Amino acid sequence: MEPAWIDFYHHVRLSADAAEVFRDLKNPKAALAWNQQAAAMPTGVFTRCPPKRD
């Protein structure tokens, strides 16, 4: 059985990461290509901040 945290890693998430990497490397053509794949990710699926606790 896979650990629960592995659900975070899927093709769309990795595509978003690749788009950021190529953006930082100043390779806009590759960044845009990866961004098109990442655009399929629903908003709110990934955040860099932990959720607020009430």
C-alpha cells in the first residue's frame, strides 16, 4: 500500500513544478509547454501554506 502523501504527486502537479523550473531557467518555450499540461489542475488542490485551524 502506498503512503497517503504520495497522492500529492501526479502528472499535473509535476507539470506545474516543471513549468516553474523552466520559468526560473529562463526557458519560456518549455515553461509554456509544461504550463499547458499543468492548467488541467483544479484550483485549490495545492497550496504552499498549511490550512488554517479553527
